[in-house]
Amino acid sequence: MDQFTINLLFVGGSFALYIGIAIWARAGSTSEFYAAGRGVHPVTNGMATAADWMSAASFISMAGLIAFTGYDNSTFLMGWTGGYVLLALLLAPYLRKFGKFTVSEFIGDRFYSQTARLVAVICLIVASVTYVIGQMTGVGVAFGRFLEVSNTAGLLIGACVVFAYAVFGGMKGVTYTQVAQYVVLITAYTIPAVFISLQLTGTPIPALGLFGETAGTGGEGSIYLLTKLDQIVTDLGFASYTEAHKDNLNMVLFTLSLMIGTAGLPHVIMRFFTVPKVSDARWSAGWALVFIALLYLTAPAVGAMARLNITNLMWPNGTNGDAVAVQTIETAPEYDWMLTWQKTGLLDWEDKNGDGLIQYYNDKSDAMSERAAANGWEGNELTNFNRDILVLANPEIANLPGWVIGLVAAGGLAAALSTAAGLLLAISSAVSHDLIKGAINPGISEKGELLSARIAMAVAIAVATWLGLNPPGFAAQTVALAFGLAAASIFPALMMGIFSKRINNVGAVAGMLSGLVFTLVYIFLHKGWFFVAGTNSFPDTVDGSLFGIQSTAIGAVGAIINFGVAYGVSTITKDTPQEIKDLVESVRIPSGAGTAVDH
């Protein structure tokens, strides 16, 4: 059976499962559409939360960013997992006890302001739309490769699948679909990692294999895998894999931005509205951490081992020998994956100096300049290697069986589609429940609200698909911007709403707007988007930045501004009404388990 047919069987079978579950669990009321009827078991909710969380950024893109950067990008792991600790301890149980359907509804009631609710809707939509761009990017990459179509066609197919099961199922359908998607994605991520770890280190546990020994080069005996990888990449002029190269300020701010952004993401918080009791919200967060850890402990090993395999393929005789020949790429079976990925436009090479070899090295490194000149090299000839393809291509690079490749295809799509569905549900809930029912037409019937929610989700899918065609970076980089926006706007409002009685409606609105506007403007200025409007060019940076802070790390500064403005404005304006202070007290105390009162 050819690989394309195997891919179709795995991907098609998984999609049939998802759509079948959505039909079985179709939402029949607004409570089921927004909160799955508040009847989801904590373990089930933890698994669904993990799938909702482990998006295209985690499954497809994160290991690729780690592989090509090394230690510096461990900040993704630290920030994203640390955010769940904040969520479990500081937000989830209190928000569940409040008993509302959406984050915006909590903010509107806590700050006794329709304006605050509408501002929260704006913040939610901006962060969620940015996040969903990364998911649709991952969908396009996965579909494009495994169905052997263009990236654009793959993205459009993925959008149709999300529409089929998310629009009709709502939170109830999405929850049980995400449980199935978690099983698919974690199996798909782990099995290739086990195979590759056994190949390189003889250890079946990838996280342990990362620190194990592998065969040396040039007749050497065994050598630690990370030591060998460091030697190879530095020989080729790249930065050391295991050393830190980023400045401490950006590393701290970026990690903090990811942490508080995680705790402020609406589609994640919504998951804790689906459980029966307040104590279940805490247990859900705990179980989610367990399920997430299974992938996050494996990701560093996947990245390191993939980088080692790629380098060994490009320099089969070692870094002091010859690079891979063009003819070899075209004829040797172990390079078939390169020819296949070349068709997607996400991988390409060029024999610039006509020597019949494809040299892969850092052509911007001073250390490589002398060697390149002596050998007549005219630059890195691996002209395009989109980092988002690394996990999906990993089984092919390691020459694993066809069924493993098909499984990874299904897993990558499960990761991207599960998070996309959660984000789109958060957007549609904000539009239908907070905007239409909360502000425009409070008297709308439940049937009318349900219809408006589905229409809003369909529109959101269309917008996300259009934006996904021209993403502003790799999937994980785009997602990092979304976390910064959530960190700067939503997280501070939730924290102050729960733990401060002094913050009033005016302060909350001023804080959210200042955090959001500052962060958005900084991102646009820093990435140069204001200067390339109407083009498809997205430069990484422009000259000049605030203390050298990167756009992906600015969310933490935006959060500080949000807190400061909210407290400052609240101090000089009217005090919070006593009934709101009593409401805050009732949400925080008692903090133990108990059935929440639905409003």
C-alpha cells in the first residue's frame, strides 16, 4: 500500500470519528453549546483541556523551534506549563464558582459595566483570532503534505472539517471530540519519538534518551547525544545547542508573558465552566497538567534528535567531509522525504556554486567564512526549511514505517483542529452571548441565540482561514503574540476582579484598553507591519525597540501597564459599590469544593 493511501486511511478515519462524536453530542441548548451542560467529569475535562491546549504550536511547531534554536526556546516549555499552575491556583476555581458562561460575562458583572464587558469581548476576539491564525497555519502545513496538495488547499480542507464538527456540536461536541483528539495526538507524538530514541540511543523513553549516549563519528566510540549535537552544529557555524544566547531580560519577560497569557486565554478558561463543581475545576487543571506533561517532556528530545538526523543526512560523511549530492537526493530512498516536502513549497534547496553538492551551514557565521571561501561555497544551499514541518517530517527523516507517518499526519491535524475549535467557540460565544444577547438584543430567544452562535462561528472560521493564508510567522511564533495580547489585556482584569475589591469599572476598562493598545502598537511597530501594509512581507524586527524587548515578550510589560493604570484610575475615581465587594467576597470564600450556583 502506498504512503498516500495510508495517510488517507489514518486521516480519514480520525475525521470520521470526530464528526461522528459531534453528531452524537450535538448541542441542543445554549447551556450545552457554551458549557457542555456543566456535566463533564474532571478527568475527561482535563484530557479535553490538554487537547485544547496542545495546539499546532505544541505538536507541530514547538519542537521545530527548539530543534533549530536549542536551549533558548526552552522558554516555550517553561512558560506554557507554568501558566497552568497559575490557572489552577488563582483563576479556575473562582471563575467556576461565579457560575457564568464566558470570561466577558464575568468581567461585565464583576465590574458592573456593560462597557467593561464589551471591552473584554474586543480583547478576547483580538487574542483568539491571533491564536487561531497559528492553528490554521498548522492545518495548512499538515494537510498540504499528507494529502499532497498545496498549503492553501490544505488550509481550506481543514476549515471545512472544523466547520463540520464545531458549528453543530458546540462545547458539548467539542469536549468529547477533543478527548478523542488527545488520544490520537499523544499516540502520534510519542510513537515516532520512541522509535527514534531507540535508533539513536537504545533508550525507549525519549526524555531519558535526550541525555543518553549515541554513536560517535569518524571512528569515535559512544558520545552523549547533546555533546555530539553541539559539536556538529558549532562545526557548521551555528550557535551551540545547549547554551543560552538570549539576553536575560527577554527570556524572563517572554516566559512571564507565556505564563500569564496561558492563564488569561479565554478558550482555556471556558473549559472550567463545564464541570459540575468548584473543586472539579481544580482537579481538571491538575489532570490537564498530567496529560500535557506527556507531550512536553518528549518535545525537547524530539527537537534535538530531529536536528541531529537532519544534519547527518546533509553531511553523510561528517561535517569535515562532503555535503549530500544533488543526485543522491534525487535517487536515494532516504531522501524521498525531501522531494515530497519540496512539492509543498515548505522545503527547497539550490546548488548555487554548481559543484553537485548541497551545502548546509550558517552562511552568516564569521567562523564559516574562511572555510566557505576555501571550498568555493556561495552560501547555505538549503534555501528553505520551514520549521513547522520538522515534527511531521520526523518519521520520514528517520525512515520509519509508513503507518507511523500516517499516524503522525492524523496527530498533527488533531492538535491543530482541537485548538482551532476551542478558539472559534470562544469567539462565537463572545459574539452571541456577550455582544448580541448582552448588548444588542437582550430579549433574544434561546433558539435565536444558538443560531447566532453558530453563524458567528462560521464567520470566525472564514476570517481565520483568510488570515491563515498569510500568517505573520511560524505557528508557535504567531501563537506567542496571541499569548502576549491575552497577558496584557485579559489576565490582569481577571486577577484584579477576583482578588481586589478596590478596582472599579472605570479602572478596569482603562487598564484593559491601555494594556491591549500598548501591546498591539508595539507588536506592529516592532515587526514593521505598519510599513509593509498591502504586501505579504513580515520582517522580524525594525530598528529600535523599548530596551531591546522583543515583540513576543512585550505582553508582560503590557500586563504591568494594565495593572498600574487600573489601580491608578480606580484610586482617583468612585469607590466600588458595596454589593460588588460582597460579590467578590462570596467568590473567594469559601475556597473549598461545593456545587456552584448557576445564574
